[in-house]
Amino acid sequence: MKALARLYVALIIFFLYAPVLVMIFFSFNESSSVWVFTGFSFDWYTGLATDVTMLNALKHTLIVAVLSAVISTVLGTAAAVGITALRNKFSKKIIMSVTQIPMMNADIVTGISLMLLFIFIGKLLGLRESLGFLTVLTAHITFNLPYVILSVLPKLRQTDASLREAALDLGCTPLQAFFKVIMPAISTGIITGFIMAFTLSLDDFVISYFTCGHYQTLPIIIYNMTKKSVTPDTYALSTIIFACVFALLIMYNMLQTKSESKKAAKAQP
Amino acid sequence: MNKKSLGNKLITSPYIVWAAIFIVVPLVIMLYFAFTDPSGAFTAENLSHLGKYKKAFGLSILYAAIATVITLVLAYPMAYFMTKLKISSQRMLLLVVMLPMWMNFLIRTYSWITILANTGIINTLLGKFGIGPVKLMYTPGAVILGMVYDFIPYMILPIYSVMSKLDKSLLEAAEDLGSNSFTKFKRVILPLSRPGVISGITMVFVPSVSTFYISQKLGGNKTLLIGDAIEYLFNLGPDYYNVASALSMVLMVMILICMFIMNRFSDDDDGGVII
Amino acid sequence: MKNENIVELKGISVAFGGEKVLDDFNLEIKDKEFVTLLGPSGCGKTTTLRLIAGFLEPDGGDVIFEGRRINDLPGYKRHVNTIFQRYALFPHLNVYENVAFGLRIKKLPEKEIKAKVTEMLALVNLSGLEKRNIDTLSGGQQQRVAIARAIANHPRVLLLDEPLAALDLKLRKDMQKELKKMQEQLGITFIFVTHDQEEALTMSDRVVVMNNGKIQQVGTPQDIYNEPLNAFVADFIGESNIVDGKMLRDFYVEFSGQRFDCLDKGFEPDEPVDVVVRPEDVDIVAPDKGMLTGVVTSVAFLGVHYEIIVDIGGFKWMIQTTDEHFEGDRVGLYIEPDAIHIMKKSEYSGLYGDYSSYSEEIDHLSDADYGEEDGGE
């Protein structure tokens, strides 16, 4: 039974990674085929370094990801604090329902509805190009916000309400109380929210597709590439991304185990 | 008390304004487009066009439903087995499951072509045994495979997280009361893991039913799903925004209805079937 | 004469969601006094504390501190500090930083902070634990950190919200003594909230018994115990047999079908009254020598004494005695005049003081909830 379970887990993992392995494998192909492996080379990787569109798209992706993650984290954390303090159950319910719309709705609907809004605003302002950097950034902030709010809210709920009062009691102004006491208590939620926002933004294709105009991000470039026949350079790019994410996750995991063992050690009297 | 609520308004209002402009207003605009023609006059004509897309709707729901069921069947044992491992291995495995999610899904989908194509890996292997080539690409099967593959982590993770938080003493209590491992599973683990299953189902079904990339790449031009139709119409230009909006509205309403039904399932506690 | 009240609450009313928590509430607290607000869950005692702390503004009435109205003065500007029910220590700071928190907010020089924190930790017997994390401390130690953190700020008034509720019995007794000593030593006014009557009686200079948002009685522990004003107070503080009676004339009362001499006066002739007799004040004698006779219906051995229930004409009396008796015994009761206490009839008459459902009452008391209180935010 145990062996069978292990086999099953192994099979699922194989299923998850088969395409990834294929991709990594063919990124080292000498020829431009993604079907027939003719020989080993790094050419596609070196080629990437000089591909201006690709590098630009990478830059765009990072700018949008960082900015949207920062803005949605600030806005979302403030909103979560406000929502927690709301006494009116009815307005709380409405705000929470609206907050969940972008998470629950199909990306394509979110993307299209935002596009229609941006075009409408563009027309109002008499712009020639309604879509671009600002619209894709706005769209990303919008779909990031619910994730930030929903990762901060439970932390706030777990935080003893008297912590804030204790801070006020000891002479903090409400603002000081937030930064000195509440923030540290909910920091894991804020960090989780930020990381989620950042990665969601990095990876988003559908919503960017409808809102980015000429400000193309990496997923858009990849989409355009896969529209034509794919060459190993796309695979090479994805392999690099994969390697970066892999390294980040390993680091994150190591940090976590380290801090946990530290905590465990501290708990020993 | 008044001062407190004033400060509260101050920190909540930026978000409320944001949510109103970028969540609510766009949907209202979409609704407006769905019920007007390109000149801006009100009409219900767009909805009458929907008949043309009946097949696309039907296929989308069918494929998404099949993909969701397969995903659930594959993911549930996976999540269950994961909880049986040592904590450190659990965390490792969790990372392993999450890692592909962090990769661009376009590429992940695309690399299946390399595996499934007539000249792809599977057919090359089969060819060595004198079989094939079997047509794997551009079939409904390939589209469903793509959906299962792309979204299976969204099923594994919520089920796993609910199961791993199950109170161990509940299982011990079940054993104490004379359950064998099968009844323990059926009477305790299955009902208690339902919230995870419900959220897994929504997280897989919604992107599956609205996808347009997977069907384009793995289904070729033959399988037109509703996402494809919407994307296609929007790309034709502003004259087609109205029909496309109407289609999006219907898609959204459909998803809402599905979610409503799912929530129904998660509300009653009499242990009925999940699907 | 100089007004020596440090805190005054005048005509306070507070309501949450239309439900009155405090209703025309008046209380004066003197400087350097140890005052306890005592009452069951939901009686408004924590709400009263929060009004003084500044976490809550009254809907009506005035909160006065040293003669100044401070209704709208925010909590962080008041010379009042609080010890919270679950301590509310900051989990991200160590012991030292927790105690230093208020001093840092005041921007005191580092040297002064260090001296003060060291002094405070010595006062609460926690020297040497400066660097410890909060979550590695025991409940008792956390309690001490909370005390050190609050008094480091030299508050004029210290508010304590059921601070000992989470400690086990032995630790609680020790802390009671220590807190009392600390209060006398530091000369700070303590306003202490508890639902534990014994705690209230041992520690306080004055006890304020509250129920349903109203003060039932204010007085020294002795007053409250010996001269309860109504059936609620008599029942809440200690054990009481409360029976219906009739004041025939001054110093002469009738209850349970018999007439008794007593020490109370000032009632109308034949006025209906509540009669309180404490279980320890009743002597058990032979049936023919008793002023009242009845049948023992239950006996419990509590170590110091027996607690027996005696049925007298359908009313169950509780009696504490060091002699052993058995269920079914017929016994006589002898009550001295000074054991009889007469109260005016009140809204609580008839609600308390009968021990017919005694065993259930014990169950009910044993799971007294210290967690939930007032629900005021």
C-alpha cells in the first residue's frame, strides 16, 4: 500500500514535470526544431541576451510586477485594517463580495471589462492610444488587491485586539500603534500578500493581453512567439525563468526552516 | 468613537474608490455594451446572436467539467498521500507541486505539442514499436489534457491544505470508536476535506471553462470554445465589442451560477455526494 | 476640603447596539485607593474600566480625572495604564523591550530607560529574563511583565482587567498578595475588575458590586459581606440562605413560620423583607432544641467543614458545620440574633438563596467563564 502510494505520487510528479523537462531539453537543441534533437548548444541562451524585444519585455514585466505588488500591498493592507475595524456588518459584506469578484471571475471577463473601461476613459480624454503602461499597471493592481487583502485579513483577525489598545495605553498615537505593534504582528500576512501579488503579476497573461496595448510584457511576447512556430529560444527563456523561480523557492524554503529551527532552539529554556 | 471611524474611513476609502472604479464600473460598462449596438442605441440583438455560440458554450462546459472531474480524481489521492509523509517531505513536495505554477502557463501548454505531435515524443516512441503515428494533437483529448495539466496544482493545494489541518485527534477518535482505515476515510476524512474539494473545483473549473489559449494550441481550429470566441471577436475590432460583451456577460453569469451551486454543496452538511 | 477623588464617573450611560450596558452610573474613586469592580459576566465592569482607560466614550455623562472632564481625551494622553486580561504583551518584542515600550514612546534617554526597566523587572522578580521571548514565558511570568510594563510609565491609576483569571489557583493567591503589597508600596490607585468574590474581598479597600449595568452596593469588604443591601449581593458574595420574612416590629422578625429576635430596625410594621442567614452562622442542635427543624437531604465533605442541605418546610437551607450528619437525619437549627440580617425587598427578591437545585449550581459555577466579558469594543 505504501509503495503504491509512493508510485502514485511519483507518477503525478512525472506528469507535472514531463513538459518542463521536454522544454529544458530542447532549449539546448542546436537546430531550431523543437521536435528533433540534433545536438547540444547554448546558442539560444546567448541569442536571448541580444534580443532587444525580449529584454524590453522582461524590463516591462519586472516594472509592472514590482510597482503593482508594492501599490496593491500598501492599499490592500490599509483596506484590510479598515475592513477589520468596520462595525457595520452590511457594508462589510458588500466590500468583501466586491473584493472577491476579480478572484472568482474568469480572467478573460476581468481583462475585457477593464479594457472596455480604459478605452472609454481614453475616448473621454481624447487619447489616441488608450492602452499602455498605466492601464496594464492598473489592471495588475486591481487583480492583486484581493489576494493581498485576503492574506492580511486573517492575520488581523488572529491579532489580539487588546494589542492595539495596549499600545495606545502605553502612550502610542493610533498611527504609532499601527506601525509599532500591528504591523509586526501581521507582517507574515503582508509579506505573503506581496509575494503572491508579485508572482501573479509576473505570470499574468490573459488580463495583460487585453489591457497592455503596446506595452508588452514577457507573457505577451511568449504568446506572440507561440503564435508563429516556436523556436528553442522561447524554451531557453522559460528555462531561465524556471531556474530563477526554482532558486528563489529553495532559498525561501531554507530561510523558513532556518527561522523555524532558530525558534525551536529559542524555545528551549 | 467618531474620531476612530473617521480614521477608519480615511484608510479604507482609497480601496473602496479603487474597487468601485476598477471592479464595479467595468462590469457595468460591459453590461452597457452587451445591450447596445455599435452606435450606442439600446438593443437586445446581441443576445439573439448567442444562438450561434451554443455549441461553443456547450463544448466549454463539457470539456471543463470533464477536466475538473479528472483533476479531482487525480489530485485527491495525491493530496491524501502527501499528508501521510514526514513534515519535511511534505514541504518539499508542496514546493514541487507549486513550482510548475510559477512557470508561464503558455509555455507549459505549448511544450505538450512537442510531446503529443505526430512527430512528437510519444509517437516517436510508438513508432519504434511499429505503431502509429496515433493522432494525439488537435483532439478534444488534448484540450482536456491541457486543462488538467495546467490547473491540477489548484486542485491539489486546497485539498492538501484542508487535509493537513485536520485535527489528528479526530482520526484517533475515529479509530478509538472502532473505524478501520476505510470507514475512517469515508466517515471522517472525506466529509471534512470537502471545503478543500469545493474550492479546488471552482479554481479548476473557472479557468477551464473560460480558457482560450489551451484550445487554440492543443485543439487547433476545430475546437472553438467560448473563450476563443470572445477573444476572436474582440480582436476583430470595436464593431464587435457589443457581441463579445454579451458573450462575456453570459459566461460570467454561467460561472456565477456554477459557484452558487457549489456553495450550496459546501453549505449543507449531510454528507451528500460532492459532484 | 480638597477634593481627593482621582476618578469620578457621573451619570454615565453606554449602550452597544441599543442594549444598555451602563445606565446612569455614578462612582467616585479616591486617590491611592484599591477599588474592585465585582460582578458576573456582562455586568458592565469591563466597560467601566474601558471608559476610564479611554478606549470608549460614554454616550452620556462625564468621566472626570483629577477634577477635569476627560470624555474626549484619547487613551494615549491619559495618566492611566491597563493590565489586560490576556496581558496583550507584544509578541515581536522581548521582555526588556516590552517593559521599555512606553518609555521609548515618551522618548526618554536610553540610560534612563535602562535604569527604569531594570528597576521594574526587579520589582516584579524577573531580573535576568530581559532577553527572553514572550512566548517562552510561563503565564505567571507574562503577568509580571505586563505589570512591569504598565507601572514603568508611573500611571496615577492602574486598571486591572481580570488579570489573574488565567492563572492557576496557587499562583493566583500569591499574585493577589503581591499586587496588594505593590499597590501600597507604589501608592498608585488600583481599579481592579474581577468576577471572583473571594479575590475582591481579600484585596480591596472598597468593593463595587455590579449587575446589569448598575451598582448594587459599594462598601468595604466587611460591609459587603456582613450587610448586603439586597438578595443579589447576598448571594453573589459568599453563600447565603435568603428567605421571605416579615418585620413585625424593630428587632423582631418572622420567617419560616417562626419569630426571631434580630438586630435590625427602621422598617415599617409588618413590612415584607428578605432575611439573610449565612451558612456558617447556623448551629445544628437536637430537633427539640432547635428554633427550626428539618431533614438533612444531602451532605458534602469539604475538608474544613461539611456542607449540608436541610429541608425546612420545602425551603432548602445550606449549613456549614464541623459535625458529621447523615442524609435523612432530623435536625434542629439554632440561629443567634446577630446571625440574622434583614434586607429591603428588591427586584432580586425570590431569585436567590434557595439551595434546592444545589448540585446544578455547583456545575454552573465551576465553568465560570473568564474569557468572555461584556463584549464592549
